[in-house]
Amino acid sequence: MTSQTDNFPMSRAEFVALMAMMMAAVAFSIDAMLPALPQIGVELSPDAPNKAPLILSLFLLGLGVGTFFAGPLSDAFGRKQVILGASVLYAFGAGLVVVSTSFEMVLLGRILQGLGAAGPRVVALAVVRDRYAGRQMAQIASIVMLVFSLVPAVAPLLGTFIIHFSSWRGIFVAFILFIVLLCVWMGIRLPETLPKEARRPMRLPLMLDALKEIAAHRVVRVSIIVQTLVVGMLFSTLMLVQPIYDIAYDRGTEFPYWFFVVALISASASMLNALLVVRIGMFRMITLALAVQVLLSAIFLIFDLSGGTYGFYFFVAWQTYIFFQAGLTLGNLNALAMEPLGHIAGMASSVIGAFATVGGVLISGPIGLMFKGSETLLIVSVFFLALVSFGGMMMMGRRLRPEPEA
């Protein structure tokens, strides 16, 4: 770790802002696109507009694959080189979409964008780890995540604003400008935080050994499976929530504003988790959050299938809890999986993130393609995924040793 008394050119505030911007690349690339999905579907896939959510799925697929490689690559070649290389790939993918003439070309560009976005997202946490340790590292990471959590609230509004003054292609121009600004800022102000003597070459045997060790732990396996199901819930909601507002409730024009409110409320989940997890433990927090999700989804499903009247506001509340529940579970699930893997933390983090993201895409992609205009599909999907996740936690609880106290 670099000494905090050296001549590091960035203040703590500037460092936090830059790291938050790196982390924000993913959220910005997903949420700013949501208001554009109807236009893209009509323009490039008029015969099958329900394919529009694939624009999100393919980005997330690229992100998952890139997550597997970004961490080990930065350990081998340095932080800045990997971020810059990934940013070039991200900008190329966005540029491909700007000039696209077919839906397939858009999807290719989104895969490349996702691969590129993995670089800043994954390596930002490694840069924080290079500069800080212990409580200082935890404090910086918490501030970065707090700033990052605000991006989903404003991204759809920004996307709507861009579409109003240009078109949906203007959003991808904004993506290019965003990543160029990030690279210029980082290139000028951030020194390389991983010296050459501290780098570790990528070796396939070591990576395979790490995979075998990860697969050998029952708690780790179950944690990854449950995390994948929770990510599947989250991705399915992200893909379908805008079409549901538009088609099922005829409130498409209001979507960015409702999403802003939902995202702000959901951001408080991380703070609530930080207050409660020390008292009741990660396992109980996850299990309780999933139990509430099962209950709410069951009530919603009963009303929906029976033709009962629940109204738009109940849907908004239910949608809010999906995001809120993700804030109460994903970090804890990752911590449970990482607990026995401290000696291979870097590789384990990449593997867990990659499996959960790619698995979440494989779950949510078919769900998005089956959408026909009703909210019922999403309700059934979330209920089933939450129920299986809750069952997985119950199975884990039988083998889980007591968690160490903070």
C-alpha cells in the first residue's frame, strides 16, 4: 500500500470523486438507456419491439465476462493501462451504436460496451485498496458507493433530456464524452498505484486452482447461486419496468421521475444494512429481506391473478422493494462467499462477480423476451426467484457456522 505521507497529487475528495465516476460507468450505461428502449425498438426492431430489452441484457453479459478478466489483468499489467484499454473498448462500442443501421449492430456495440465498462468498475476498487487499508479503505469505499448509488436516480432523467434535444443516439454520444472525460482526468491526475515489482503475472493453472477451491466450499457455492438469483430479479426488473410503466399503466412519460424517487429510496438500503448487519448478522439480514420479498410478491400475485384492484402505486412500492432488497442482500451475499477465500480474494471477487452477472443475464434475458405488455410475467418471475433464493438460504443455514462478530 502506498504511504499516505507521499506526494500523491490528488486530495482525498478528488480521489473519491474519480473513483465514484469509474464505478458510475455501469449504472450510467444501464439506467440512461431505459427511456430510449421504446424508440430503439420501433426504429430498429419494428416487427419484434419486445426485443428491445436485449440492449440491456447484452451489455450486462459483456460486463459479466469482462469482470472475470479485469481484476487479474490489472494485477498483471497495472491499473491505469487496463482502465485505459477498457475505456477505448467502451467508447468503440458506443460509437458503433451511434452509426448503427441494424438492431444486431446495436447489440454488438452493447456487448463491447459491457466488456469495456468492467474495467473501470472492477479496477476502481483495486485502486482504492492500493492507496488505503483497514478502516480508511472501508471509509473511502463507503463514500464511493454512496456517490455511486445516486447515479441510477438521475440517469433516466438525463437520458430523457438528451432524447428530447437530439435522439436516442445522443445518449451514446454522451457515453463517449463521459468515458473520454474519465480517461483525461485519470491520465492527468492519477498516478499508477500498482508498481511493477508488486504485479502478478496471469497464470492459467493458478486461476484454475482458485476456481476449484471456490467450488469446494458449500457456503460459497450457495452464496453464489442465491446472489445470481437476486441479480436475476434485479436485471429482470430493470429490463421490464419501463415497458410496464408505458404499456400496462400508460405512464411512460412519468417513468424517469418515478424511477428517480424509487432509486433515492432504494439507496438508503445500504445505510440500513450497515446499521443492522453488525447486530443480526449477514445470514439473517439476507434471509429476512428475501422472506419479505416472497410475501410481498405472493400478495401482489394473488391480487393480479384474481383480477383484484391494487393500482399503480402498489406496483411502484413493490418495485421499490426489489431494489431495496438488492441493497440488503447483494453485499452480504458477496461477503459470505468471500469470507473463506481471503487468501485468493482478488481472483475470488472476479469469479463471484462474473458468475452472478452472467447468470443473472441468462435468467433475465428469456424473461424479457417473453414480455407481452402485462406486469404478471415480472411478478411471477420475482416471486419464483425470491422463493428459490429463500430456500437456498434455509439450506445454507443448516451448515453455516456462526458468523464472526465485528
